[in-house]
Amino acid sequence: MSAVVEDDTSGTWRRYRHVLWTDVLSPAWASLVFFAILVAALLVALPLLQRAGTSQAEFYRLAPTLIRQPALTQLLTAISDLVLLFFLWRIARRVSDAALVARYRPARRVVLIIAALGGMALAVLTMIAIAQLASHSIVQFHPKPDEQLFAPGPAYQYPIVIFTVALVAPFVEEFYFRGVLLSWLGRKITLLPAVLVSALLFGLAHLRFVSHPGAEGWVLTGIIVLVGLVNAVLAIRTRSLWPPFFFHAGYNSALVGVTLLAPFLR
């Protein structure tokens, strides 16, 4: 059983020193809270819309169209990530410093720059590899409609996309996968298997093998697993989550940048 100590600031708050299995389920708890927020928002919005002259039937008819709006999808994704971030923040406050493989502690600026450039370079290399696989008819890749919701359209969506895809998502995902999950796995199994398992779960959690059935889905999943492996090594070597975050943010930023530039490159 994990040891329990008193919090030095309050003298009354007792905490477990290590990451618990219930902490690993933080995404599930966050999803429940996010769903409750959506239900509460709906209950508040319906009476207001009815007062404005919109019937409940009309609202339900328009709801699918609203959900497919990229800006709304990106905003809801950011809110769900921030809900999860709250749970992760509570975990980081509760456990001892040594209980986490890495946390958001300062790192050398040169390391952060190299990590960001490395993430961008990996994104470019993977896009080249995907293009080569497609051009030689080895694997064909087909963008899905739900993925287009995260592609910027009008200029006003650019800040939302950058905030959601290039900043919030990497920050929260690194906090969970390289901070909480890797630390928990490291206590259950040796470190090398923990790195491999956490990277594999990181890849599977993106569900590319579901949204892209067949070989293309597993190729995309493998690329994400590779990102997870690199970031796990960075977290272990630096004991900080900032280098993995910069690598992840650089990778996602390069993907967003190519999407932004694509219309001008045709």
C-alpha cells in the first residue's frame, strides 16, 4: 500500500505519494465531467432559445449542423482537454515529486529549441514517407470528414486551431501519457516496457486504426507511437515535460502549417 503523508501547507490534507490506478483513469473521469457540462449547458440554452423564438424541434434539427462547424468542434475539444488538465493538476499537486518520471519543471532553452525543431522535422519526414507510400500505391490515405473539422478554414479559425492542436492538446497529452501514465507503469513494470506500453497506448488512444480501417490506419498509428517513444525518452532523460511538449507542439504545428499552406502550394 502506498504511504500517506500530510500536506505541508494545510496540515490536514492527506495524500498518497504515488500515482494510483484511479489517477490513470483520469481521462474517463474528465469525460464524465465534460459530458455533465454539456448537458448542463443544453439545459440552460434550451429555455433561452425558446424565449428567442427557436422551438425545441428546430434546435434539434440544427444541432447536427452546429456540431459539424470546425470552430465549435475545436472549442469543445479545447474545453474537454482543459477539464482533463484540472484532474492532472490535482494529481501533480498530490503526489510526491519523485513519484513522477517527469513534470513541468524548467529545462534548458537549447534543449527546448532542439525538441521543437525535432518535432517539426519528424512531421516533415512522416509526410514525405506517407506521400511516397501513396505514390507507389503501397498504402492509400484518405482524409476523413471528422479530421477536416480540425483543419483551419477562414482566417478567424487559425488562432483556435493553433491554440487547440498545437498548444492545449500537446500540453495535456504529455502531462497524462509521459507524466501520469508512464510514472504509474514504471512502478508496475520495469522502465523499458513502461516506455513501450505508454507509447503504444498513446498511439491507440488516437483511434487512427478505427477512423482509417486497414493498412493506412495502422501506419498512422505507428507514426503516433513513434512520437510517444521519442517523448518518453525525452521525459526520462530530462525529468521535465517541457521538452516532450515542445517536440509534440513542433510536430503538430508542422502538420497545421502544411494544412495552412496547402492551398498556396497547389
